[in-house]
Amino acid sequence: MNLPHPLKRLDRRGEAGFSLVELLVAAFIMAVGLLGLAALETVALKSNTRSRSFNTAVLVANQVLDSVAVQARQSLQTQTYGGTVTYGNNYFGAAPVVEQFTYRGSHPDSTATNAVDKTAYFTATTSSANAGTYTGATGTLAIVTTIVTFQEASYQGGPIVTRTVTLSRTFNHG
């Protein structure tokens, strides 16, 4: 019987497989790729938060302008048919109306159990400018502008940045 010597090197030329160096290089390349994906994930999360803030600011501005539209219709009705209506906010007055809204777009609730519903995140400032009248119609035209401001941290973790969203509509009111 011809047995190989235990210290004799075996010939591995015909065998398939990977060497330890090849596995280490592959693991290194995969680690670099995963780190890149992790960095991309943090950028995506920050971008998503910023997008949500902007969307909520636009919703807040639209909500305020919808309230202005209701007040404009009610004032035209009372001018045409008589009666009186008392408003919480006079959007067509000389002074701007300033309102606070939470991160969810609602008015702060001091009785809420969580800080998100108690804390004001958005400030909406609404002002109107007389735009005159038009022939054959009742009421006065006004251009109403709502500016919503909010603050958020910058992407690089630097100072807080103030952002604004501005929407305007024209209303016919009494």
C-alpha cells in the first residue's frame, strides 16, 4: 500500500473553492457597500422629516385660508340678508391674525397628554389687503396672504433654520 507521507504537501490545483484572502476582500467590499447604504438611510430619514414639515405647513396654510373663505361667505350672507356673526378671528381686519399649530397641524391643546399635541410648531400669520370692488357684485375683494413659519435643524447638525410657506387667495367678503 502506498500511503502519502503526513508532512507531504497535497496538490490542490484541481480543487474548487475560495482562499482566505479572497473571502476577506469580498467581506471588505460588502462592508463598504453596507456603510454606504447606512449613510443613505440617514439622509433619506432627514429628507422625509423635512418633506413632512413642508407638507404640514402647506396644509396649515390651506386650513387657515379655508377658515377665511368661510368667514368671507358668512360676511356676504349677513350683508345681503341681515343678521350678525361673531368671529374668533377677524381675518379682514387691519391687524394680522397670528395662530399657533402643532406638528400635526392642529391647534395646541393644553389638556393633551403628549407633548406633540401641546407644543406649537407652526406659526401662521394671516393678513389681508383690500383689492377693491367689481361692478355688479356685492362685497369687497381682498387678497389674503398666510405665511406659515417653522424651525428645523439643518442637515449638518448646525444651527436651527427658519423656513416659511406663503399662500395667497382672493376673496369676496361683506
